[in-house]
Amino acid sequence: MGNLHFLKYPLIFIIFVSFLLSSCGNQTVFEEYKKFDNLSWQRFNYLNFEVPIENIDAEYDILVAIRHLPEIPYKEMKINLTFYLPSDEMRTSDHILELVDEEGISLSECLGDFCDISFPVRKNFVFSEPGVVKFIIENKYTKTEMPGIMEVGLIMKKAN
């Protein structure tokens, strides 16, 4: 029994094991958000992110994250994601981000006054060279502003 001292404090042991498991599973290599003070994303407010890439042997998943008010007045968001590799090679793609399902039920996770949702926009992407990758997220909403949007973020994770 001398080697089983951790059993005297099971809560501490469980917390320690949980911390170890959660830190091993975190594959996020970049996460940054742009906040809108007026709770509205202006049509021509392009969001710029600079992501340093060191490991070109890894595959990455690129996600766009949205934080919005619960009573958002639309079912989808249209965006364009453009990024420039260190060699100035450009990649661009349009995306429709679904905010509700076929029954009109929100796909976001809501907690009180805000809701969060993230969308994979590129999966298993491999960068061909190290350096800073410049990302631009463009709001493709047809009106001059998209009310109810609190923040938009870019997340990059190592692919599983």
C-alpha cells in the first residue's frame, strides 16, 4: 500500500489525470478573434490574420469561428477565405456557413447572451513552406452590415 498514496486524495488524482489528457488532446496551433464593438460585421471590414507556420510536415484543419447574439436574423453566413502563402501564392474559396438545420433549429452552442459555432473551411491542408501565412476573411453578406455578429475568429489545428 505504500505506493498508492494517490488513492488517499482521489479528487486531486482525477483532476491531475484530466489535465494531462486534455493537454495532450489540444491540437490548436493558432486561435485569434476579431471583436465588433457595435455587434455588427460591416460588409467591407475584411478580417486579417497572420499565422506563423513552422511545421510543414503536419496536416492542418482551418476553421472559422463565429460568436453571435441568440436572436440572429439569418440562417446562413456567406464568407470568402483568402490566404497568401509565404511565397505570395494565393488560395481563395467561398463558403456558406449554415447557422440552423433543416427544421430551423440553431446549430450554435448558446450560453446566455451569446452563441458560438465553428466551421471547418479547409481540412488536412499541408503547407509547402514555412513562414507567415496571411489570411483574410471577407463578409459576403449583400447588405452593408450584418447585425448580431459579435466576433469572428480563425482557428488552426493539427489534423487528426
